[in-house]
Amino acid sequence: MGGRFERTKPDSTLFQFQPDGGITPMPLHAASSLVSELGPLAEVLSRTQFSTIIIEEPEAHLHLEAQMAMARACARLVSSGVRVVVTTHSDTFLQYLNNLMMLHDHPRREEFMRRWDLSEEDVIDPANALGYEFECPDGSTVVKDMTKGAAGFEPATMNSLLRDLTLMTRDLLADQDDEE
């Protein structure tokens, strides 16, 4: 995050952020959303042991690279014995979790771990991962087990939207090519 969290007073429950190289700490509301969203989580995790942690949309307000780092942090929590429950709308976050699961039994695991600078704590055992999708077919919510294949979780609703977006982009680009 490029800095550290400090209590505003020794026994306070209020925190501020001290940027690396900065002269003055800033209140969290003045910090970037990455800092204000992840800072409190990092602070709590550094001071307390949990058996289960629930994180709603851990990818929220994060750049794609930071989403990957967050997925890796979740994997490390799981490796340390913490049960991690997340909700997400991010195909990038989910794909990175899928990649960490695919790595578990991959024949070139060691090579890929070196290439992508991963450690054993980053790898997710697919047998320990569950996924659920929430669908709203007729105004009610239906919770379904998410299909998990060799490539990890296969979110039907997310995949159909990504397919439609890809088809739309392809059609628009093809139409541009036709006009030229």
C-alpha cells in the first residue's frame, strides 16, 4: 500500500495512513480507496487470529494487478488454516483463484511457481474450495453449486455475460472493418 497505518492516539480506535516518504499522516477518508478498503483488513489480520473470515467483494476498487494480489492473499489465508468466504463480481479475481487451483496438481507446478514468483502458500487445493452462484430467474434467488472443472470454477452467469460482451465487440469491430 506504500505506507503504514497508525492509531491517531495510543488507545484510539481511529487510524490514519502514513504514506512512505510522506511528512504528514492522512485520515483514511483522504487516502486512496485501495488504502481505505484494504488497510483496515490488513490491520485486523495483523492483530487477531481467525478461524473464519468473510470478505465481501475483496476486489472492490482495486486495479487488476491488486485484484490478483488480493486473491493471492486469500489463498495464503487458506493455507494458514483460515476458512475464507468471499463474494465477488470480478471475473479477474475468480480467474486468478482458478489459476491458483489449477497449479495445485499441474505437472509443471514448480516451473510455473518460479516463473510467476509464487510459493506453496499461494497454491489452493481444489478439494478444499467450494463455489456458489446466485441466480434470479423469476425475481426469486436460487443458490446453485458452481461447476468446478479442470480449469477451476465455471460461473455460468459470468461466462455468458463475458461471451455476450466478446460477441458484441467482435460484431462492432467486424462492422468497422466492413466500412473501411
